[in-house]
Amino acid sequence: PSGHDDARPIPLADASRSLSKTHLLVRPVAGGFEIVDCGSTNGSGLIRDGIEYAAGAGKPVHVRGGDTIRMGDRTASVVAL
């Protein structure tokens, strides 16, 4: 994404075409990482304890183990290693 010189794109298969070309930024922060929606068409969200919280465009959302990240109609589970 522009403005994030250290960012590297990770392509995802998307037959349903619900993902934007540059959908979501994932970046490390103290104590874990955060997600930032890049103004995607179909939105992003964080699901925690069964409740989804919208990830507004440009607004960082802290993520922790056990959460689920939603990008369009795709989801990714967050696990601690």
C-alpha cells in the first residue's frame, strides 16, 4: 500500500471477488499486531468472542490470539505460536 514502504503484498485467491486489490494492512505493534482496512469496497472486521467489530477505513484495530479477521467474505483465524 502506498505510504507503507516496508509493506509486502500477500496475494489471496478470491473466486468470489469480495477482496479489494489492496484490502487490509497487517502490521506489528507492541504486544501483537493490528489491522487497518485500506478503504476496501466490502469492508473488514474483527470477530472476538462471537461479536464482530467493524474495522473502519484507516482506523487501526488491535488483534490478539483467538480473534478472527474478516476481509470481504474471507476470514482468517489468529493463533498464538
